[in-house]
Amino acid sequence: MSAPRLLAGLLLLLLPLSAAAQSDPTVPIKKVVFFKSGVSYVEHRGTVQGTTTMTLRFRDEQMKDVLKSLVLQDLGGGQVGTINYPSQDPLSRTLEGFQVDLSEPEGLGTLSNQLRGAAVTLATGDTTVEGTIVSADPQDGPNGATQWHLTLYRDGGLQSVALDRVQHLRFEDPALQAEMRKALDAVARARNQDENAVRLRFSGQGTRRVRAGYVVEAPVWKTSYRLLLPDANEGQGQMQGWAIVENQTDADWEAVDLTLVSGRPVSFVQDLYTPTYVDRPVVAPTAGEPLPPKQYREGISSDTATAATQGDGDFDASLDRSRRVETGQSAPKARAAQAESAPQMDPSQGVTATAATAEAGAFFQYTVDDVSLPRRRSAMLPIVTEPPQVERISLYDPDVHPTHPLYGARLTNTTGQHLAAGPMSVFDAGSYAGDARMGDTPPGDTRFVTYALNQDV
């Protein structure tokens, strides 16, 4: 080989794969929105080059929500193409197509009855037995135990082999071996819930920004508060509000914009991932009633023949119509000619959307920027630090205690933020005083909280 050709071959090997086609791009998670209804909206953002495919991986239980909510956007003038994902046929239906049914965890005896007629080789200790499976039968053994015996056809006769003595069974038919392997692979795929690769295709030119968002099940985000009572009976206390979030996904969060929404949008699960089959009725083919043969002893008279050929007006009209179809233009061609003269129907013309858009509900949200959280980890984020207006009170509640009132506080939300419901730890004079529960408190509203028993009254 000449030196120029050798140099050209080395350069070709050193070229990156992206020079011909971009490898699977990494589009990280950049936005997460948690809701109180047990779902979260996850958004991936990144850049792609040319025509490429982005892969996202989901577990089986996540696929139902992903197929219901996935949205894609190509911000550089490209086009969103086909979304491909592995089919998820029910395991029982998949195994129906194999010679060996592994849908139920049955023993070797029941499995052997499915393989009747198969040529096998058995190893029982130091003996090797070859034959064809006839049946597998349970028999009563010692102490009431059930022992299975395999009946083989070999050497022109039948031989019974105890299955508890069989150490190895080999199928002599390569096609049956392949069927067993495929059936086992199907069972393994059904057990593996982390192999659902959803491939998103983006078609275009140059470097472009793309987005992919979807809704999946997520732990409900929670809040907890710390209330520092004022020194006087009334004044501004100090409050810390913390949000507890959990990253239960299989991806790390790096500089994610996290939004916590107090509202509860309607959310439900519909299985769009598992193929749905409809049981159809079985209709037997109809061949009509058989016509019995008849033997005629005399010919047809001339009067009968005249009536058969002339008939009445309906018969003449049908003959006239058939002649016109034969000599003139056929009905399908006539309809095609009418279609060419009339314009095709365009469903997009003359249709105007009548739905009005407006804000639905009064959700309140907290937004925290640049949150980094490894997968399968939880975090506490500060969301409230403004002081509320607090008035010390004693509140008597006979349902809690029949004799003593409770230490409490009248809390007015002057923070300007919506305080989501959650537990509250109360501190007085720098020491822990008790726990309280606070409900949802919009800005400007007042709530009573109690945290300890007042034994002085």
C-alpha cells in the first residue's frame, strides 16, 4: 500500500463519528415541576446537530404517563419526527406463539407433557437415555409425596424414568432448542423494567436547541416550618419554611430549575403502553341451503319460454339498465368524473376555534433555581424566611384537655407568600416549645396554632 493511501486510511479512522452523523445526544434535565397531586413535569433541554435521535429511558410504570403527556419542540426550524419505543405485549399473549408455554411457573413434569413427541436425551447419574417423550405422570411416592415419571418411547418399546433422577435433559431438535431460548428471553424482558428506550427523532440542519417534556408519577413535595415566637405578647416572629423534595428518577439533577406548585391538577393513569385487543365474535361461513336435484320428464312448453323471456315491466327495466351499463359509461367511472369536476373537501377551511382561554384556578408556586440533586436522593430547600405577625394566646379546647388550655399563637400571614399546609416546630426564648399543625394560609389570612399544654391555668 502506498504512503498516501495509508495516511488517508489512518485519518479516516481518527475522524470522530459525529463527522458523518451525530451520536445519541445528551439532553439533560433542566426543569422539574412538582405538584401536590403526586405527579411532576420533567423537561429536558439541550442542543442537537443535523438529523439525530435522542434517547430517553423509562420504567414500565412510567411509560403510561409518558405516552399520555410527552411534548417535543425543535427551536431551530427543524421538525419533530417519529417517536419509537419497544412494544409491550402481555407476556401471556407473547408466550402463546411458542411451542413451550412458560407463562406459569410449573415444574418439569407439567412442562414435559407440553413436549410430547420431542426427541430428548436424559442424563441420570452415570446413565444416558435417549428417546421420545410420550407423557409425564404423577405417582404416589413414599410418605405421601408425589413423584413424576417420564415415559419415553425407545427401541420399539416404552421405558419409564423417574424425573427426580434426571440431572440433565437436552432437546435433540435445534428448532425446539431455539423456541425454548426465545420463550426464556421473553420472560426475562417482561421482568426487566428498565429497558424501555424511547427514541425521539429530530430532523433539520445545523445546531439547534430542542426540548422534551413529560409528566410522570413523583412523590408529593412537603413543607415544614420553624416558628420563633416574639419576646412580647405580640409582634413579628421569625419563620423558616422548608420544602422537602425527592429525586426518585434515574438521572442526576444538575443546575435544575425546580418549581413547587401548591395546586392539585386532575391526574389519572391510563395504560397506553400495553397493546389492547378486542374479543371478536366468531361467525361461521354461510354457504346457503343446498338445492336438491330435479329430473324433468317433459320439455318446457312454448308458453313458459315466452313468459320467461318477456316477463313483466321490472324484468324489462333491469335488462334495459344492464344494457346501458354495458354500452355506456360504468357507474364507478361516472362517479370519478363527478369528483374531478368538484373541488376536494378541505376540513381546515371555514372552521374557527370557539374555545376561550383563561386562567384556571389560583395555584401558588415556589421556584428555586440551580438545584443539584443526585438520583435517589432527597433534599430540604428553604422557601420562606419572611417574618409573620404573631400574637401569643391561650386556647381552651375541651376535646384536647378538659381542664387546662393550650399555649398557642394567632398567626397572620404577612410574608406575601402562600404558606402550604405542614407541620410546625415552635421555639420560645431560644428553646423548643412544642409542635403545631398549620393549614394552607394565603397571604393576609390568620390561623390559630397550638403547641403545648398550659398547666398554669
